[in-house]
Amino acid sequence: MLKLIWVLLSGFLIFIIFLRAPQNNGGLAGFASKSNALGSPSSAEKTLNNLTAIGIFLYFIIAIKLNFK
């Protein structure tokens, strides 16, 4: 079960990192202005930064637990 969560978290982190990668002319700013799904670009960037940090922390915790098994 822990391994499944770890794999899903890996996929989520890859998706989040690719979502926030383009910083100029499009990317997150273009998506946020076209659809109001993420709110303003600055709040969306802050939310994605927080989700990325939490995801990376959880990834490392699960990786350490799986390593000691």
C-alpha cells in the first residue's frame, strides 16, 4: 500500500513540476488567465509551490520508510 502511494505521489510531483516549469509567455499565467480555475497567477504559483514542497517532503519520508523495510 505504501509503495502504491509512493508511485502515485511520484506521478503527482512530475505533473506539478511540469505544470509550473514554463515561466514566460504562457504556462501558468496563460492557463490562469484563460480559465479562472487556479485564480490569479500569483496565488496559483504560491499554491503550487506549497503543494510541491509538501509532496517532496512526503516523497522523502515514504522513500526512507521503504528503504528500511
